[in-house]
Amino acid sequence: MSSLITAEALTAEVGLRWLEDCDPLDYVRQAVTKDRRRAGQPRYGRAGRLVGWADLGEDADRDPDTGLYRRRIFYLLPHDRDQEPDGQYRVGAPGEAIDPRTLAPCAVGEKTDRSQQRALLAHAEPA
């Protein structure tokens, strides 16, 4: 499970939408962003690319300070494993990274052997 997002923050999710096929991705990064809409593609102003997002139900509450909805997004940065397989995340993954196959509405997702490349790590360690 990602230590950065709690299940309590996801209770209004009703669906996940993907801009690309996640089957070949070992991990995606997840974050909570604020948006004026409950559903549809949220604004994305980060480096990298938006891979998907969560849509919220009609009962979703707005943030009392901003009046915006808190929505989860899934993204990748240019130096992530899918673009640089021998780069910084050849083994391991960023803290906010989870295996996209473990995601569902209201579910935080999990780190897995695949997302962390633990098989490579085991082979790299001295005996």
C-alpha cells in the first residue's frame, strides 16, 4: 500500500479512467490533486504525462478551503522505468509508485515485486 495516500481520502471514488494501457507498466505514480470537476480528465500541470485519474461520485465533498474536489491522478515522469529502464528506478520505485494492477476505486493500491523489481534486486545482492 502507498504510504502517501490513505483509503479514507478515496471514499468518493466511483471509477478509474486510463489514457493508456497499464499492462506494460510496472508502476504508476499516484497523487491527490484539486480540481473544479468531479469527473472527466483533470488539469495536469506537472512534468511527465498523465496516465489516468479517478472520477468521483455525486456525493463527493468539496475541499472547504478551496471549494475544489480532491481527486487522485496517476502519472509518470520522464525518468521513470518505462522511459529509462536502466535508469534511476531500474530497481526500486519512487515512494508514490504503485502497481497499476492493484488499483480500483477507493483502493490505494500496492507495491508489488513487479513494481519494485525485487527479482532484479535479489540477483544483484551478493550471496
